[in-house]
Amino acid sequence: MSTEAAGPLKVPLLAPTPESKPKPRPVLTEQQQQKYDSLLTQAKSWTEIPIAQDGKPTTTPVTEADKLWLTRECLLRYLRATKWDEPSASKRLLETLAWRHTYGVNALTPEQISPENETGKQIILGFDNEARVCHYLSPGRQNTEASPRQVQHLVFMLERVIDLMPAGQETLALLINFQSSKSRSNTAPNLSMAREVLNILQHHYPERLGKALIINMPWIVTGFFRLITPFIDPNTREKLKFNEDMAKYVPVEQMWSEFSTGKLEFEYDHAVYWPALQALCEEKREARRERWVRGGSQIGESEDYLAGASEVGVAGVQENGEEKEVKEEKKTEEENDTKEEKKAVDEEKKAGESEVVAEKTPQVEAVVEPVAA
């Protein structure tokens, strides 16, 4: 995706700096591997998802999108979030699948969400030191009143952040600037809405927050955080950093200049940024889906494989049936050609040896005949 030669950047950055790399994933213990294997077996057996419709319990079929969502790393995130309690992880996975269906996560469209982002109050731009996608929130740019669509906006953008995560990185960096604007001095969010957002993040996006960097907190926002702190789990609280220099965590060349000591000149132009973001995310999603199909459409597929960091999926399959058949046919042809070539060489060698014997035999007879006489 090209950018203008001069002037501020107006589109998302495509990759982290060469120095920004994810930390290696920890190796599973034998017990953790057993719990994962058991959870994977359960997930593969699911054909229906229990949901509530019009207040009544019912079910909905497991879709291709659900299976693609149930990656190896996804299952491990839920196991870690439940402290490796397998039944709890299974229960929460089904609850999230039900929520994704009833909330309509995959049904949220750019056109539907577009009005919420016209001022650039949420921006996905650049990567931190560990190659986490940076998700900027600017409450001072708030342009709409509190509504369910504001929460949908956050969910939609979280899904786009996940689209752009590079191989080896499962978490995001949240950068929040509570600096007020001329149009909005009170940047504290609605308490009930904040609790809803926290519930969604903690229950349906577990282990996704890598770091939350928060600056320019006025007293009212400080009081707001004190109110919601009891609803934030201890693991998440440890990831919150207040009024620190963001350059400790994000390369300044990839940090928006409106935040902390960032040096990236970026200007939000909704007509340019919004379609560019959607096109980039759609390209990533489609490539991911195609690789998933080529790998055998596996529940428990590796996210590294889906991101293109590995050539072989968890099933050891790289191609889909048709491509594999073509490759196997080609391999068979090559093997047959090799056999024919070897056979031809052997026959030629054998023929050569026969000629040598034939040439030598008369000479022997010529020598023997006089002796016989």
C-alpha cells in the first residue's frame, strides 16, 4: 500500500521495525500439553453451540468461521485465563462462541461502524517493541453520544487489530490519551458502558492485552479508574502503565506524534484511512482463511502457520486435496522418470559390458587354437 511522498502519513503501517520482535512462546509442560490435547478433542466434537434466543435456550451450528477462530493459540489463551482449569476453559470457549454469534461480531461492517470513527477517536497504527499492534484511543475526539454502537465500534476495531497481528504475537498494545479537546473537556467514559467493555474484554478477549499505556489523566478520569479497578482482574492491572514515557515501550518512529514523545507524523483523514484499513485487514483475513483451508480446515490450527510463518499446518498438510493430488501425480511421474532413466543407464551399461566381452573372446580363441593344433 503506497503512501504520499510528502506530508504526514494517512494510512496504517504495514510492519514492525526490524528490531521489534515478539518474545518466544513458553514451551508447554507435559501436564499443560495433556490439558490442551483434551480441550482440543472436546472442541473438535462440538457441532452445536448453546445460545439464548428471545430469552429461550436453543443452539446454533458451529460454522467455518467458528472452526477457524478455534486455533491452537486460542485454546491455550483460554486455558491460561482459567489457570489451566480445562472444564472452565471449555465452558468459557463455548460462552464466547455463543457471544460472537448473538452479538454479531462477524456481521459488523465498516459501513455500519464508519460514523463512529469519523474523527479518528480510534486508530490502529504501528507496532510496539514486541511487535504488538498499537491501538490508539483518543476520548477527546469523541463525536457520538453513548450508545451500543460505541461498544460495537471497539469490538470491530479489536477484530481489526487481531487481523493485523504478525506471526508469533497474540497481544495488542493499547495507547490511551485522555487529553481534552475544545469540543470535549470531560473525557471519562460512561461507567456502565465501561463495565460492559471490561466484561467483553476479560471474558471474550482473554490474554489479548499485552500493554496498556495511559497518559494525560485528569482527576475525574483518575477517579473513574478507581471505580472500575475492582472489576479489573489482577493480571490485567499489572499491564496498565499510567503517565509513563511511551517511548519505553514503542519505537518513536512508529509512535504517533500526538502521543508522548512519538515522532511519527500522522494525520487522520477518514476518507483515506478508513478504506485503507479495511482493505489491508480484508487482505490479511482472506490470506489467513485460504491457508487454513489449504492446511485441512483444522480446529486447533497454528496461528503462526495462518500468518505465513510456517509452510505446514498442524495436520502436516500444506495443500488442499486437488493441489496435493497434482503434486503427488507430479512426484509419481518424476519417480517413474527416474526409474526409467536408471533402467536405461543399467541397460546401456550392461550392453557395454557385453561388447567388451565379445571383443575379448575372439582374441582368446585365436591364442588357444594354435596350442590345440
